[in-house]
Amino acid sequence: MEISAAQTAEGTAVKQKTVWQVYEEHLEALGQRLSELGKTQQRAKVAAIALAAGLAGLVVRDWPAPPAALASLLLAAVAFAFRRYAQSRRRGLDIARRSNFYTQGLERLRGAWTKLPDTGLDYARDEHLYQHDLQVVGERSLFTLLRTTRSEVGASRLADYLLDAVPLGESRSRQEAVHELQPQLALRESVAALGEYSFQRGEVQILERWMQFAPVPVSRWKPGVMLVLGVGLAAAGLLALTGLLPLWPALWIVLPLLGAQLLLLLPLRGLLRDRVDSAVLLADELTVLRDGLRLQQQQAFLAPKLKGLLAAVQGADASQRIGELQRLARGLEQCRKEWFYVPSWVTGAEVQILLAMEGWRARYGAALKGWVDAWSEFETLLALAGYAFEHPEHVFPEFVADTVAFAAEELGHPLLPGKSCVGNDVRLDAEQRFYVISGSNMAGKSTLLRTVGLNAVLAYAGAPVRARAARLSEMRLGASITTADSLLDGRSRFLAEGERLREMVRLAKDGPLLFLVDEIFSGTNSQDRRVAAEGLVNVLMQHGAVGALSTHDLALAAIAERGPMGGVNVHMESEDAEDPLHFDYRLKPGVAARSNALAILRMIGVLEDA
């Protein structure tokens, strides 16, 4: 199945329709299919029950025995009807997952994505320099908006894309891949429908736990001998149960075989006991990975990154190898069932399967990590392509080398609804090294800092940015926006901010840095704040950083006026002195002319009018 080729026509159609219309049309079509399938499923169910009842009636009623041909025909009909019912039920679950894909897409478009539970906090880093400050992870975060991956391993790789710095060449290759995948709606729908059930999430932690067990040394002859003994025990038992072999002769055969089997089995069971539970869990958790790799192997791409990911899984037929491991895990799962537990224990079936899984791990364990990495990165690129598809007005930024720059026209916050998002022109480069943003409370200073940071995160991940045009160079990111005190750690807000800024200085010494600091050094007096802020900016400028800092303290405006450092004073404030909350959220040149703090306090009743 060549999904990518089929997407060309659909990608063209999207240019003529809104994304909202495309999603609604797909959702309506799937609803019609589900309705028709429900009728088919109900007919198959009724037929199966009726035929089963008829067959049971022939057996239990005191009637002459039916001809063998008739009984066989009825039995086959019952089996066929139940099979049709099971097939229609599986197709119904598949359609339901596809419908959910479009339903969630519409929720994102209408802004209801903030209620989704995927926060990305499970993948958060310790002491990271911007993950919480920019709302990359957490409730109503960038991760929540972008997280359309089907598997947990894909979600983990998405977090890597958003939180880890990469060379500019890697960002370029990601961007090419996302651009090629952007129109591939059918492919993203197929990924959303992977697996048999929605609860199957492809949790790689289970696979990693199983892979970490130490190899079990086993002589080559033991599995073969145990197999022969197990077959002998099963055959003797069946012969005794059917009466073809008298009880005492059967015992004379079974007891020696059982003794030899236990002599070999018991030591091995002790060695393998610790990995049984992890191995059994693979039966369900490998489904998404197996089907995803199969889907990935069926594609053809032009972008070098996508071609590399494809080559990583096609050579060894990764999906087939994963399927082999899953079949072994399903066999082990059956061995643990009550109806087969004793026979599997006696015949050694469970140990045989565990040894076969150990053999699989020895052959393919080294390649497995590469397969998982290729699939998780493919999923992440598809998620970013889905974001690009749902925001056709956003642009892919231009990456520039041999300079330090972040420049954008009409740059908007990626998480804000369209009606409330105000764009601003931003330019930070060798001439305009940093902004000192002054202004009123609630005027949008912190939001602007996050706007710059989040769009940089999107750009380096390979996604489009919310702007009319954008260009940026390779830089590391550092932000101090939500730094807070910690009673348990014995740190004041000032100390916490100082430690964060120290790490940003360290980063700047290692290479270009984009710094974003809100209310710099607000935990100290105005004089010390100005001296400390000027010293910090001076150090950052010496190491080639660019960025922005915000403040209510107008004395800090003097830092930007020192010509050699390349600072620029800009401000955000209310346009109406009589209405302190009337903001246009536009970045304006110069220093803020007025404050709204007292007006806000009077408005909410804290202070009385003079």
C-alpha cells in the first residue's frame, strides 16, 4: 500500500478547502462506514447465535442423530458467522480510532486541546533551562498541542526534539522531512489507527526492561532434549487419556520422562523466572511497533532523513522480526493461562519459549534499538507534519549560518487562539544584540519572551513557526521566566534566578545563546538590580549571545543605551491612561512612559481614589 503517493491529490485539495472542512468530511465519511458496519456486525451476530442454537438443539434434543454432513455443515456455518462478527468488530474498532484522530484534530483547531491529558512531564529533564519557563512541557503546553504520536516511544522522542539542542544541519534535515510529510494526511490517519485496541501504547519501557536481563547460559543440547522429553510426555499422556495405553504401562513411561524433564527444567526455570512477567507483557505492547514498522517499510520518500529512517528498518525486515518476537510472547502468555499452566509446566513449553526469546534477543537485540529509534523519530516527524498541516498559515523559517540571528515578522505565540494572538516584529542579530523590554503589568512582556522562545523550539525541531517570515541561526536556548523559591531546597527566588543565569552564562561560553529573562533580579533593590543586570548582559555580549530581558524598573533602560553592547529599548503598555487594562500587546520603540500598577490596584479596590 503506497499511502504517500495517494496523498498528492489530497494535499492539493486541502489548498482549496480549510483544514476544518477536510477533517469534518473525513469524520462524516467514517461515521457512515461505521453505521453500515454496525448493521453488518449485528446481522453476523444474529446469524451466529441462531446457527449455534440450532446446532445445540440437534445435539441435546431426543432426536435421531443428524447426518454427519449436516452437523459438519452447521458447525462450519457457525464458525463462519462468528468469524464474520469478529472481523466486523475489529474493523469497527479501527474506524473508531480513525474517527478519534479527526475528532482530536478538530478539538485542536477549535482550541480545546488544552484539556488533553498529555503533559510531557514524564519526559521532563532535571534542571532544564527552558522546559517550564516556555511551557514546552506541563499542562496546556507545546507538548500537549503537538503530541499526536501513537506510541509512548514516539512521545518520548517528541520530547527529545523539543528539549535537546541539535546542530543546524539536523534542524534543516528535520525541516525537509516535515515539509515532505505535511500533506500526508492518510499516513497520519493510518498511524493513529495502529494496533488492535486504543490502550496499546507501545510502551518501550517494557521492552527495555526485558532487554536489560542478563543472557542465560544454556548448553546447546538441552533445548533439543527437553523438546523430545516434552513430546514424549504429551504423547504418553494423550494415549493414556484416550485408553489406547493402559495406566500402569503409561506410568512406567511417564515417570522416567518426567524425572528427566524436571532435572533439566528446574534449574532453567530458576534462571528465567525473573523475566517471565516482562516477556508476557510484550504480547500486547509490540503490536503498535510491529504494525508501525510495517507501515513505515511500505513508504517511499525523497527527504534524506526519511530515506535514512526507511533504510534502518527495511534491511532486516524489522516488522517481521518484531512479529516473530510477539508470537513467542503470545505463546508464553497462553502458557500462563489456567487451562494450560500444568501441561506447559510439565512439558517444558514455557521454558522452551523463554529460551527461544533469549535466542531472538541474541540475534536481533543489537538491531532492536535502531528499529525503535527509527520508528519513534518517524512518528515525531509525522506529529510535527500534522502541526504544519493544521497551521498552513505558519512558515518554515530560513536557517542561516556564520552569524547569530533571530528575526521574524508578525511573530505570534504558538499556543494562543487565533483571535487573541497579536504578532510582533522581532530582530536580534549582530547589530541589535538585545532588547530591554519595559512596560506595564499584564502588557504582554512575558508572553513576548515565550513567543520568541517557543518559536525557536519549533524551528529547531523542524516545524513551522507562527510568523509571516522568520530566519534564525544555530543557538542554544536559556530562559528565566518562572523561576521560583523553594522552601524544601532552601533557595530564595533570587538565589534560584542566580543559579539559572549562571547556567546560561556557561552555555554562552560554549557557543551562541538566545537568552530570555523576565523581571531580571526583581528580588533585590533597584541599585543592585541595575548593576547586576548590566554585568550579566556585558558577560553575555562578550560571548556573542543575543536575547531579551524584561523589567518594570525603568532605571534598567540605561543598559540598552550603552552603545557598544548593541542594546535596544522597547516597551509594551496600555494605550489609554484612563483604562489601565486596555492593551494592544504591540512592541513599540523606546522606554515605557507610564505605569498602570496604581490604577489596577484602585480598580480592584485595594487602594481608594485620592
